[in-house]
Amino acid sequence: MTGALEAAEMRLAALQGLAGDGLFSAEVARLRVALYTTLGRYDLALDIGLAFLASAAGIVLPRHPTPAQVDAEYAPLRAWFDEHGVDALRDWPVDPDPRRRALVNVFADLVPPAMYSDQQLVDLMLLRVVRLAIAHGHCDASANAYVCLIQVLGARYGDFASSRAFGELALHLIGERGLRRYQARVLHTYATFVVPWTQPARGAREVFGRAFEIATREGDHTFALYCGRNQATGMLFAGEFLEDVRQTVEAALARAKDANFRLVVDAVLAQRTLLGVLQDGEPRGERMAEPVEGAPVTLVDLAYWTYRLQAGLLFGDLGEALESRRRAQACVAVARNFAECGDLAFYGALALLQLRERDQTQEAALRHHLASLDGWAAECPENFGARRALVLAEQARALGHLAEAADLFSTAVTQARRHGFTQVEALAAELAAAFHAGLGREIERRAYLRHALAAWQRWGAAAKARQLQQRHPELQEADAPGPTSRLHELDVQAVLRITHALASDIVPERIVETTMRTALESAGADYGALALWRDGEWTVRASARMVAGQIAVTQTPTAFSAEQLPVTIAHAVARTQHATQYDDAREALALAQDDYVKRARPRSLLCVPMMRYARLIGVLYLENSLAPRVFTPAKAELLEVIASQAAFSLENTRLYEELVDQNRQRAEAEERCARRWPSSAARAGSRRWASWWPPSSTRSASR
């Protein structure tokens, strides 16, 4: 706790000799392993822990297992999973032997140093803990092993479905089953390893916050330090606002320096360097030393080179990007399942596709990156769909498949915006602008450039935004204050699409469908509702929700209530006839008592009026339940345009339906008259026809 690690080492070593082989000795061994891990002496930590397990429990593990030994450990477990399923372990008994539970708990502290030195050993230890749980029952270390199993099942054997199931099993054990000794580690590891590959990335931030709070409260100082660094990694991967990332990084760096934890210090310094380049154009303050090629690699080396790859690619230094990609690839084996692996494949593939010619090694690396992105996108399209689409767009461009490339660029921008990956959205728009510039498509080029500039600014990458403006001076003119500058972030494609679609349709169901789909896609929302004001009453005409990456629209009219949307906000928008926006509804005191907000727990929230001239037609409500600050002022303006177009179309449709109904009633009346007074009805019909159409001479003049 005080950073006096050498003194702690001496005392623990003395205690180990007196502790025997019972519960106390297991706790001393566990603490010694954790201490040497903090000191960066991973081999010594492993030697002490493995020697203790062999002498006290008869659990003998090879110091450097072979892949064949790992496969042999996995084979019987795979057969057990296939027969019983992972869910069978949810109700599995707890190991009744306290000594055996204490011995197995030593594995929880052996996993981190093994991760820094020997991935084969990591896999073997995790599989052994699962076998012990099946044989004797769960213990606290079981939950920690289960949440780490994605390194074996996912990264090694490609079974991400079972990996996610084991992650949920771990949460079940620390929750419903009460095995909470390692709950901070389980939450931390779930956010670090499971979320990026199986769930929307922005959900990790809240889990990291809980993990850090528990680790700090319970004195798990090592994992409290890991939380800050890995939370910043997750935020960078998810495209969160860079100033928020910087605050997380600075706090993590201060804590790691106080604890003298050099591994975390270096990792956070690598993150701060990237932030300095993106925000200021150059790194700030102390930097991590460049890893020496040929020396043993660590997961920190992967982060260092992946961030340099990213910076080189974004700022146009292809040589730097390619060399950093090569160095990062050499580190992957010791850092599986960290989010940097995903960014290595993404930025690495984009860098390789910039080359006009590639050698065999580079072609093989590109194929490997593409295969990785394919697999990850299949398992988690929310996190990797946009990344994969952008890489495929660049590949199609390089191959000369122009129509396919244009569609894929658009898909990448749309998906990235929908799921909050602002950095991917910005890069996709910038590369799309370059693609259309090569084809001489000036309108598309300018639209995508403005979109890219707005996205870089929204991410907080001020230096990158300045570089884009310097390369394209017209962007500085467009960004200058003026009567039209307030709309510079509008999605031109979305406006044109909604205008054309609604102008050519008079079927209310299709108008509502188009409105809801375009609104969710354009704003990056995951839920929306459309409420109409008719004959003095409110009705929720439709709702839409993102389901497995697809928009599902429901058009069954329902009551205007807190089951569908925050009624207080809708009433306020209707009364003021101005849009209302909340960056984070969960933190807004004004919404603390709102029934819908308390139940649905949305994050970003936006509600815009639907106006036809000066008359209110209804309101359009949107939310994003995963991330704050999704709805920028530009998106709010875009949604007002969409809502206005929809209001006009819906009202015109209503008037058209009323006219048709009036004509039907008139025709029925005339038919009744015709049956009573045939001659007068004929004259009336002639006069009516003449009143609808001008005389032939008038028609000719008008033409």
C-alpha cells in the first residue's frame, strides 16, 4: 500500500518459512506472487507459486508447457462441455474443503505474471482450475478462471460463444452464488477481455468503475492499478471523447507511480503519448522508452506499437505505420484478447492496403488481419462491423471495384456512427472523401470531408482536425462563422434520402417506417418513438429499436405513456416547440424522478418537435442507452430536418385521406340524387366536371 515493496518482500519471505502448508501458507504464497508481479519479477513470482502448489497440494505444472500439453488438458474438458454444457456449472456445488479452496486460490495470482511471460502456461493453468472445479466444486478462484477462459476458448480455439457463457457464469458466481473474494478481478477481467469481443464496447466503462471501487475498498491494489490502464484502453477502442480518456489516463498514471508499478506506468505513458499526438500534435511530458527489438516482449510492447501504428496511419506517415505494425505483430502472442489486438488488425490492414505492391509476408499479414476481422465481426458486429466494412472498402478500392467500395464506405460511416465509434466514423469519412476525389466526384468529396472534420472534432482529436483543415483549406472556409456554418455537420446523404423518400410516398405506414429508420441510423440511436398530436390527444404512432444490429420498427399505435418515452420531456418539447437534449440522462437532476428514465436508464437523449409551418404535428424521441454525448448539436439539427420532412408528409397524407373521404361522400350523395332526380344530377355532374378542369383554350394557354 505504501510502495515499500522491498521491505514487504523480506517479511513475506520470512513468513513463508514459518507458515507450513495450511491455509496461512497459501495466503502467504499468494501475497508473495502478487508482490513479485508488482515488482516486475514475473519469473520469480511463477517459480514461487508453482513450487508451492507442487509441495503443498501435489499440483504439478510444467514451467514452460508445450502446445500439445495444453491441447491434452483441453480435450477432456471439451468433451465434458459438449455433453453437459456450460450452464450445468451454474448450479454446481461449492468445494467444501477450505484448505483446497485456499490452494486453488493461488492460481488467481499466478495468472497475471504468466500472462506477461508464457501464454501456454496461462492456458494450462486456466484449464486446470476448471478441471478442479468439475472434480471438487467451485471456489473463489473458479470465477476468476472462468472469466479469463476467453483467452483459451476464444483466442486459441475460436469458441467465442462458450467464452461469453463462461464470462456470464463468472458474474453469476460472484453475484447469486456469493463467491465474491475476487469480484473486483472478475469485473475487471470481464470488461477487459470479454466485452470487446462479445458486447458493445462502451458498456465496459461502467464495469471498470465498479471493479475499481471494489478493488480499492477491499485492498486489491494490484487490480485497482490495472483498472485505470485497461479502462483507458477500452475507452480508446470504443471511441470515447478523448478528454475523458485523458482524465482517466492521468489518474491511472498518478496511482501507478505512487505504487511504483512500472508495468502499468509504461502502459499508461504509451496511452498518454497517443493522446498528445491526437490532441496537441506532439506528446506531452514523460514517455515510455521504445522497446528494444530482440528483447523479451510484453503486453505493454503491443500497446506501444499499436498506438504508434494508429498515429502513423492517421497522420499519413505510412512508413512509420508499417514498421509499427510489424513490431506490434511480434507481440500479439503475449497479449491475446486485449483490445489493442483488435486495433492492430484494423489499422494494420488499412496500412497494408495503402501499398501499391506487397511482398509475400505483407500479403500473408493482410490475409490474417482480414480473417481476424471477419471472425470478430461475426461474433460482435457492434464492435467490429464498421471496422471490417472500412477495411473491405479499402480493399475494394485497391482492386478497382468502385461501386462496391462506395457502398462499403457508406456502410462503414453509418455503422460506426450508430455504435458510437467516432474515430472509425471519422477515418471512414476521410478515406471515403479521398476515394471520391480520385473519381472526380466533388460533391461527395466535400460532403465526406466535412463529415470527417466534424467527427474528428467530436472525438476531441484537435490536432488531427487541424491537419485535415490544412490539407483542405476549403474546410476552414466552411468552418468560419456564417449563416450556413451551423449546418456544416448535417449528413447530406440522410437529408436527401429522407426528402426523396417522403416526397414520393403517400402511404402513412411507409412514411413512418422511413422516418424511424433514417432517424436511428443518422443519429446513432438504439431506440426511438414517434408521437402524434391529433384531435387534442397524443398517440405513440410507432417505435423502433436496434435488435442484433438491425432496426425493428413497430407500428402498432399505443397510449402516450411512460412505457414508451419520457412524457415530461415530450410535453416540454411540445410546449416550447424547441428540441431538448441530454448528454447523460442518468446524471441529469431534472430527470431524476421521471418514471421512464428511472425504468429504461437511457444515457444520451434527444427529443425534437415535428412542425408543419407553425403548427405542431408531434414529437420524435431518440435515445442511446449505452453511451453519453452521442447526440451532438449537428445531429439534433439533422433530426429536426428529418422530423420536419416527416411532419409535412404525414400531414399531407392526412389531408389527402380527408379529401378522398370527402369525394367518396360526395359521390355517394350524388348517386343517391341520381336515383331520385336523374336529369338534375346529370347537370350537376357536368358543372362539377367543368369546375375541376379549365376550358380547352385556357388549358392551352396555361401549358
